[in-house]
Amino acid sequence: MILEVATLNIKKGFSLDFETSFKEAEKIISTMKGYMSHELKKCIEHQDKYILLVNWETIEDHEIGFRQSDKYQQWKQLLHHFYEPFPTVEHYK
């Protein structure tokens, strides 16, 4: 199992809009091959900061299966305009 960890800094004042869009986006990611589970956690100290934790069967399921899919384009359209700067994404085993 691979844990994807993404640090998400949201543009100031857009956290509620981001959370609403994420509810749609999580329907996309949860259908992908190799997806196991995810959690979105809101930072206590920084109002517009989150971490996204996604468990994948393999790193390829994330990096190739998801990121190179048509569904990723939908994910991007829903979420990427909220980020400032673009998220740091790392994988752990």
C-alpha cells in the first residue's frame, strides 16, 4: 500500500468553496483502480490549509492510472484553481 500525502494551501477566503468542490471530486477519485481510501484534514492553526491522505494499492495507480486519466481532468477542473501555491505531493510506504 502507498500513502499519497498532499499539502493543500487554499486561496484565502475560498475554503468553504473548496470543501464543496471536494465533495464532488472525491466521487471521482474513489472510483479509480487501486484507490483504497482517503481523508481530507483541515489544519487547526491555518484556516485555509488542508492535508489530503489517499491510500493506493500501488504508486502507479496514482501516478499513471489516476493522473493520466480523463477523470483526472475533471478533478483538476474542480480543484486546481483553489490552490496557492500548487500542492506538494509525496508518497510513503
